[in-house]
Amino acid sequence: MTKNSAPKRAARKYMIEHPGAAYREALAIVTAEHAASTNPYADLAAEFRSVTELLSDAVNGDMQLMEHELAVAEGNGLAFEVSIPEITEAPIDVVDVTPDLATLIVDEHEEFDGGTTIGEVRVEVDVDWEACVYKPDYYGASSGVPWHVIDHDWNDHYVRVSGRLRAELTYHYVADHGSQVVDDITLQGMEQLSPTATA
């Protein structure tokens, strides 16, 4: 590198404009600025997100499950049924949903001209729930049930209980990768994985 090379001149100019800046710091800054200016699309490429990233954000804030009352599993294959020890009566109300985004799986079914894709998303979640238990059933329940009482006198006949279970949610989606938006994400069903949440 010669004495008057362009990077050295730019670093010296930077030092004059920013008194107190060390030569190595100035050289690093002007070199980075030069690299960014020679690739004007570098920032845009860094901001362009994959369909999986877009869907992860959509699932992370989704609360569609809270619009459903869970049914007590009776082997009917319903989309939103669960089996929880000593819980024999519906409804089972969903009060919170926490997705585990590390388990998110995207199954793209089709991509159309223009970048629109449709497919399926599956993700494991912890589901906080509440339900009523008939008082005689509550008094006869084992001590190891995966729920706790939150109201001993819900009414004359029932106590109110709460717990958390692990499930996998399935969504159908429509996403436009080019526009960087998820046009639609619709909850299709839930499969219970465990009557308790993962640790």
C-alpha cells in the first residue's frame, strides 16, 4: 500500500473530521463505509426475511386457540380435544398459549408466480387452561393430578382448577415472500402431546 493510497487518505480525512479518533479505528470505519457503498443492496438483503421467519413471527403472536373451548377426549377425533386426569366435563377454557418456536416446522405445499406460497405450519405450544371439576370428583382425585385448584367455591357443585399442557398446533398459511407479509394464517387443529407442560 503506498503512502497516499485511497484508504489511508480516507482514514486521515476521517481523523481530521473526528478529532480523537485513532488511525486504526478510522481505517476500519472508512473501509466498512466503502464496502457498504459498493454494495447498495447489502442492507436490503439483510432485511429480507425467509418465509419461515415471517411465519415464526405470525405464530408467535397468534391467539386463535383462545377462541376455542377444548373438549374432553372421547375418541371422536375432534380437532380440539384433550385428555386430562380427573377432568371429565367440558368446557376447558384456554387462558394462554406460549409457542416453542424452536419446534416450528413449515411444510410448503405450493409456490405461485410472484412469490406467494401456501402450506402448513406446525408448532409445539404450552397451553394454560381452566376448567370446573365436580366437587365429589375433586375430593376423590389423586394427589398427583396435573392441575391445581384456583377457586374452591366456584359454585355449590364445582371447584375451578387450572393447569398447563403441551400440544402441537397446525395452521394453514398464505404468505407473499416478495412483499414480506403473511396474508393469512388459520388454526386448523391441535394435538395434545402431554397432560403437562415441558420443563
